Amino acid sequence: MTSWTPDLNGRSGPLYRAIADALAEGIADGSLAVGTRLPTHRDLAFRLGVTVGTVTRAYAEAEKRSLIGGEVGRGTFVQGQRPPAAPLPLSWTPPSVPGGTGPINMTTIRPEHAVAVQSLGTTLNAIAASGQAADLLGYAPHAGLPHHRAAGAAWLERQHRVSTTAGSVLMTTGAQNAMAVALAAVARPGDVILAERLTNIGFKTLAGTLGYHLEGVALDEHGIMPDAFDSACRRLGPKALYLVPTIHNPTAVVMPQARRAEIAAIARRYGVILIEDDVFGFMVPDAMPIQTIAPDITIYVTSLSKSVSAGLRIGYAVVPPDLQPRVEAAIRSLQYSAPTLPAEVASRWIQDGTADRVAETQRVEDLARQRLARSILPVETVYGHPAAQHLWLVLPEPWRREDFVLETRRRGVIVTGADAFAVGRASAPHAVRVGLCMPGTRDEAARGLRAIADSLEAPASAMMSIV
């Protein structure tokens, strides 16, 4: 173990970031060689006269920059700034072109666009002829125009089983933005926020960017575990829990109703706000959102991105009355208001039934692609709800997730390894998420799935990294 002790004199900003910056400089100038074992959290904290928590945050920041890596039971090691083996999870990769020669992108989850594309021109022409265009190009109230909020409330009741009023619905720029305003309303940078141990990449990145301390809570085959949630509340005093109970991202499981009630009861006991992400809720009609159980402690967020159109960037937040002024203030600070022209398109589609037709088309396509996947992939490897837009592929021995991602990429298919979803330093299972709806056609999806199945049957490739 190295006796490395960084000099923090003259460094500005938070201490944890100064330590991470010093690590980066040491690697760049060669004083910290790749493979060097770093001091333990406690040892470095003692040498620097800081808290163990500060060193923990510093190492987490350095790991996020791919400077170091931890091995359970062995310690933390310098790994340098190696280029990623596959595209970063949040980098945009265009969808594969049907019949094209490029890689088949199965990383992103997006809806089928055909019905929406056919309707868009007609709707825009109707808006232009309505005499309302000028109103839609000006500033809107922070929470959204009243008739857009009313359309959102109708949509949530029809498609997500949330009974609410226009006054409780706040317009956002997609679910990602809804998460940001929810966090800004209930917590400050540095506060502890809980999430499932494997969680939505977008939320991970958001929490890191805004400076929240994200802690993972253990999962089982039914979602977040109540005992683990209770323990985390007692130990950490979190401000909020972010969770995706219906078609969890990434594992695609659906939390049973009884467990939803149990999670809500624990949150109430400890005064924890629930941020419920229900973007996939329209796919599972019998799954009642936690918001219907505990509306007074739940900020419910969803969007049209998975059901109607990702490009509209229209989201909805259903907020308890006592939190609404804070959420509305966060909206004002972050984007002033949701864009009114896309909101008008969405609202007209909700009112005339177009949005329902698009969502139904999406449901049919999702079910068909799940059936396709389960007919091609080994049944024992496939996990998740059969209506999901993605599946969780648990890799058999001797496959490791990073090797499998490389192997499928070599065969022309891009998937996302489980480590991209792991919170903090939690160990990730040897699994990958496969997005079924990004390929432009079912034939394209089938080709990608067959390449994945062929990869599973290539044990020699699985052993390539073992020397």
C-alpha cells in the first residue's frame, strides 16, 4: 500500500474534490502508477485531518472519473484514465438504420414513433390555424398553462391510474427534469438521497451533478427490500427515496402491491419523501402507483417519453399541496416553465385520443418484442416483466459483464452492462440491460437478439480477460 498523501494547500472548492483532483494530477505526472494500491479511507483521513466521509466522497469522485477502482477484500487501486470499452451510457448513439451495416443499438429505451409521426403535421397545422400560436410562443406560468395541466391530469387518470386534479399537476420538461425539480424541492447538495442499489442511469448522473449523496438500497426479485430501506433510514437520515416500482430500470421487475404499501409506511415513519418514477406505468394496468397509497409524501413523476414521444419532452409531476410551492420555485429556477408548443401538441393528442392510440401501439409492439426475445434467448437468462421495453439478461458462468459487452459489440450489438446502473461502490451483478425498442424494426431487433444469443454460447470469449 502506498503512503500517498496529497498536498491540499492552495486548492479551492470542496475537500473531497481537491483530493480527487490531486489523484488525477498524481496519475498524470507519473507519481501514482497504474496498479498502485491507495491508502484506506480511514488511513488517508487520519493523515489529512479530515473525516472518513470526505475521503469516501473523494474516492467515489475519482472512481466516477475512471481514475481508480475498488476490489472487494483487496482495496482501492489506481487504474488511470482508460478509455471506456463501450460508449458511455448517457452518450447519444443513433438508432440503427434498418438494413444498414452499423451496430444495432440496444442501449436506449424509446417508443415506436409511426403513429405520432403521422399525426404531427395535422396537429401543427391545426395549431397554426387556431389563432393561439402567439399565446404559445410567449412565457407560460411556471407550473404550466391551465389547460395543459388539465390534459395531463386526464392522461394520468386514464393511463397511469392516478386520480388527481389539474391544480396538483405541474408541467416539466420530461421525467428527467421532473426528478431534478423534485430533488431541488426536498433536499440540498450534500444531503443523503436513497435509490435502489441498481438504478436509472439518468438519476445517478443527476444526483452526482447536483451534489447529492446517493446511497443504494438492496433489491430482491420484487424490488427494493423493506428491511434494507428501514435500516438505511435509521442509519443515514435520508431526505428522499427515488424508486421505479413499475418495470424497474434496469431489472424490469414490478413491485407487488403489498410491498408498495410497506415501503410507503416506512417512509412515513421516518419522514422520507418518496420520488416515484412511473414512466413505464402505462404498460402494467394492474400496478397501482405508490402515490395512490401515500399521496401526501409522494412526488409522482412521469412523462410521455416512453408512451408517446421522447422528442416532445413533456413530463408531469403530481405534488402534495405543502410541497407544491417549493417544486414550482424549482421549476422557475431550472427552466422557468415547460415549453408550451410541445405541451400544446401533447394536450391535443390527449384530448382527441391520438396519445392513447400511440400508447396502445407501443404496448402491442413491446409485447411482441418481448415474445421475440424470449423465443431467441435462453429462458433461464431472461428476467423482467413480459410487457417491458427492456429485459434484464443475467449472464451464465463464466461470463463477466464487461467481457460480454465487448463480445456483443464485436458482433455488432451494443448493450449496457450492470455496472452502469450500480449506485456508489456497490458491486454489480454479471448482467446486462437489453433495450428492445431502439432497433427500427422487429427484424433488426431479431438480428440483435440472435447475436446476443450467439455471444452467450461463446465461452472461449468469456475467458479472454482471464490470464
